[in-house]
Amino acid sequence: MKTKSIFLVTLTIIILLVFSSMAIAQPNITGQAGILVDAETGKVLWGQNERDQRAPASITKLVTVLVAIERGNLQDEVTISEYAVDTDGVIVWLNVGEVKTLEDLIYAAMLSSGNDAALAIAEHIGGSVDEFVEMMNRRVRELGAHHTNFMNPTGLSDEGHYSTAYDIALIMRVALENPILKEIMGTQTRAWNGIDWQGNLSNTNLLLLQYEGSLGGKTGNTTEAGRCLVNAVDRDGMRLISVVLGSTQQAIWNDSIRILDYGYNNYHMLKLVDQGDEILQVERSGRVVPVLAGQVGEYLVGINADVSPIRQLKIYDFSLPLREGDTIGSLEFILDGEVIETVELVAGTNVRRTITLLGTYVTITLVFFGVIALILFLKAINTLRKRRNSIYVNRARRSKYGDTRMY
């Protein structure tokens, strides 16, 4: 019996160790570079050569489309040039002189990765491709992607055209904040009615169908860059971004899935405070004001992490009356000297201004003197009106009977 108990305990320990090692196992990928980032905070959860500069292939079009959406009108009509048509790689068979909306071209560039569509966008927004590429580079610098440089809007191999997995994750965070681009990235198919080709644009990002919670992203593929993919997933309250550069046609999807699985198996959202939790009560003018958390406060942590952030309260200078939901302060959560989350604090109920005898006396006095002032004002107006009427009557009489004054 004792031997059996020892065996069961040993077996339990072994199973726990196995599952524990599975949970923290680093993703093994074929790609040359990769990264996993928390989309909300930008925190890097895993990386491999994530700062290495590499050819990003058609992931470039993520910036092409971002700039086009920010600077253009989706319903603009774009006339296709010979330069846009005369390009290499994947195309959507645009014709010289064909007219498409900017919106159609954006979908063609993102879903089917059409190089001709990307060039047409660049010429329309920038006036020239070179000027548009300058816009792209300025925009990524603004985002903090300082190790990225573009030479074209398509992603075709070009000397000096490079990015990093880290920079691409930065760009993807901003792309997700743009509701139009976010919707486009998550679109699986869209009808296309061109002169030479009619059919459906199909999203080249297969993870939209293969991975639960996928929001979309952008694929890329050139001989120099290999297979590339940036993808975002929203699941279990966590929004994660994965980037893989320099993979193969067979491995790119599994590489991305391994990275994302690592994130969802090893991290979770730690709830710091729930919406509506009473944080404290404060007193104003003799009235008690309940102070509540105005929103949920969460922080992404490792599943085995022991995290105890410090709370720091800030109550603003406010006066009564208050309406329920009025912002009256903030609650900061600080970990290792860094603010990891800030939650608004709101009034938990309507609070009227306290009525005192002195306040009542002052109010009545002001009202009394206000009424007196109004009566005197009306009297003055009435007296003035009577005087004016008397003058008009006298003038009318003199006009009728003549002036009877003696000279």
C-alpha cells in the first residue's frame, strides 16, 4: 500500500513537471526572425532576432494602405497609369486608363497583394511614387519604427528596402487602431469587377480561418525575404501580435501558430480592479461621496508570475453637486517603478449640494433684493413710457390746432 502511494505521488509530480515544461516551452520556428507582442501595451513577450533588418516583402503594403487611408478619400476615383500596370509580381490585372475607387485598390493591395494596385495608390496619394514612399518613411518614423526604410510601396526586393520584426509589430499596433484598416485586414473575400478580370479578391492570410480569434494581418513573399506574416489575434481578453520573417511556404503558418500558442499558453490577463468596485469614500461639505472604479483594470502577466503592483490614488479637487459617473480621480497601478495601468475614478451616486441655514438666508436675501430691483426697473420703464406718450400727445395737439404760443 505504501509503495502504491509513493508511486502515485511520483507520477503526479512527473505529470505536473511535464505540463509545466510544456507551458513555458519557447516556440521553435523555421523563420529567421520573429516576435510576439501585447497589442495593448507593446510589451515584448517573446522574440528571436527581432531587431535584425530584413526584407519585409509585401508586409510593406500595410504601411502603403495605412498612409492611403489616413491621407485619402476612399471614394476618390483613380485612373490607372501605364507605370502602375507595368510591374512585376502579383497583380490584379489593372488596365491603363481603367478607373477604380481608392477603396477598391486598397482592398486589392491588402487581400490579394496586388502590386499594380499599390503603385496606383502611391501615384494617386503622393502625386508620384517617390513622394509617396517619402510619406511612408515619415509615417513609420513617427511610429517609432526607426530601423525601417522603404524604397517602394509594393515590397518588391530593392536595395535599402528593409524592416525588422519589432518595427512591424509597432506598425501593426497602429494599424489595429484604425477601424477602416482593421476591417479590411479581417475581410476574407471581396468582389472585384475589373476590365480584364472579374471575380473575388481572396485574403492571402490563411490564419483568418485557421486560428481562433484572428483579426487579420498581412502576408509577404519574395525570393530574398522568404515567407513573411504579421497577424493579430484577440482571444481570452488578450490581443497579441505575431510577426514571422524569412520562413518557408510550408512552415510560415505553423511558425505563427507556435508563437501565438506560446502567448496564450503562458500569459493571462491579471484583473487589478473591476468596474464598479468601491475604492474609497471621500467627504465633501459634510456629504459622503463613494468613489468607484470607472472601468476594468487589467495587466498581462505570465501564468506563474507573482505580481503585486502598488496602488496610487489621485483625487481631484471637486465640489458639489456631483452626478453619478462624474470623473473625480484616478487610480494608478505601479510595478517596479512603472505605471502599468491607470483607471478613472468616478462618483458612485448623485450628490446634491448641502443646504445650510446661512445658505438659505443668503439665497432668500438675494432673491428679495432681486425682486425689488426688478420692480424698480419696471417702474422706471413705465414712467419713461408715460413721459414719451405725453410728449407725443402734445405734439399731436399742436399739429392739429396750430402753435398757440405768443412771440
